[in-house]
Amino acid sequence: MSAAALRDIYGSHRANVGKAEFYDSFVHPAPNTHNARDKALHARKRRVLSHGFSDGAVRSMERFLIGNIDLFCANIAPANDSAPSHPASDNTKGWSEPRCMTDWCSYLAMDILGDLCFGKAFNMLEREDNRYALDLVTAATKRHLLVRNLSTYPIIFCPADQRLCS
């Protein structure tokens, strides 16, 4: 995708569209850029955030990206000093142990987000102890979808006994 296409898609502040009412379900305790339905409020919040996406700000983030990408590459293809001199004679035929790239790309994304959003990586690329957080993100996404559906389709919710209808 080109820079011009990104501007055309995301840069227009004169779009004749509005966010649906279900975004009101996510306003707690205050609206953010994701759920603000009022165009003036949303524009004000975008202006504040725009400073973080200036050319200089993005360039200043490069070291975090490169550092995490280097660590990612080192972990998915570790140097093996004990590799046989004739890799083809080995059962692996010179290949490293298989890895689930979905997981490793998620660890990379979370470490980058940790660095950029919180000033500290979650160290998912290096250690397993924080990797449970990916399941929390998945659970939050499911909750988000459920809340959206309950606010959009209230007929599936039984307020009398506070359970989903079966």
C-alpha cells in the first residue's frame, strides 16, 4: 500500500460516516479515539495523538523496532555451535527446530508495543513467563465482540436472570 493510498483511506477528516451506537458500550470511564462517536471530540483526540506519529517521533522509535527485530531473528534461527560439519547427514538436514511463527510474531508485536507504549518490553521473545498475556488479549477481544453484540442485538440477552438466552 502506498503513502498516498493510506492518506486517501485514513487521512480524510471530511468523511460522511459516523460510528455506530455500539461504540457507546466501550466508553468507560471516558471516550478514546477508538470509541469516541462525536466527530469534534474524536478530532481533538486525534490531534493530541498525531504528535506521536510525526516523522521525528517515528524515527525515534526505530531503535526499539530494530532491537526487538534483532532479538526475534536471533530466537527463531539461533546459532548452533554444535551443528555437524555435514548438515545433510543429520536427521534435520541442516534445518533448525520448527517454531510456531504465529506465536513468535505475536511475541515480537507485544515486545514492540511494550517498549513503545509502556517504556518496557514484556520480554516475550526472551522468556516464557509473560507469554500468558497473549491469552488475556484474546479473552479481551472476545469480550469486546460479546459486548458489541449484546448492545447491538439486545434480544439475545435476558435481563431478568442476567444470562445469555440459549
